[in-house]
Amino acid sequence: KAPAAAAPPGGTMDNDGFVAPPSGGGGGGLKNSALLGQAVPAGWVADRDFTMGGELAPGDLVTVRRSDGTLRFAEVLAKTGIFFQDKWQVAVDNKGGAREEEGASLGRPNPAALAAF
């Protein structure tokens, strides 16, 4: 089993990859907690409604491919790995679920597509 990713600032992560959010308030202080885990609209198209890869920062809303094959919303928590790796810890729901993803596999929703959502 791979070592657990680093916990986000103010939170802790157990060995199974679940984040214990900072104390106080639902969603653990996540900026996008209302969208986390929701399916990306079926009509969204890559390079029109979201772009893959690019610059990422903690708090960014992203799309992630889940193990069941669905594309869902997630939030970047922190950069992980060593300095030259493009690995990110992302919250995949607002119940503490998190996992590590390659930056190139994370989609960045375009503001116009999000506004219509």
C-alpha cells in the first residue's frame, strides 16, 4: 500500500485517505463543498466546458474520474509528492473522502460552464 498523502492545512488524514476537516462548520472549510461528489453534467465536453491539466492551487474546483467511471467535481486540497511531481490531494466529497491524483488527470471547469450549472 502506498503511503498516505499529506493532510491539508488545518486537517488530518488517516491511512485510508480520509480527511478529518478542521474543527468548526460543515464541509470542513472547503470552498466548493456544495458541488463535491456531484456528477459533472452529461453534456459537458472536454476543451469546451473544462480543460485538462494546467495550473492548480489549493481551493480550485476540478473534475476527477472516479473508480466507477463517472466524472465528478472535486476540490484541490494540497500539492503532494516531491517538488517535481504534479500530484495533488483532492477532496472527492464533503464527508472527508480524499485521494491523490496526477495534475494532468484533473479537469478545470470553465467559468461559463459553471455559471450555467
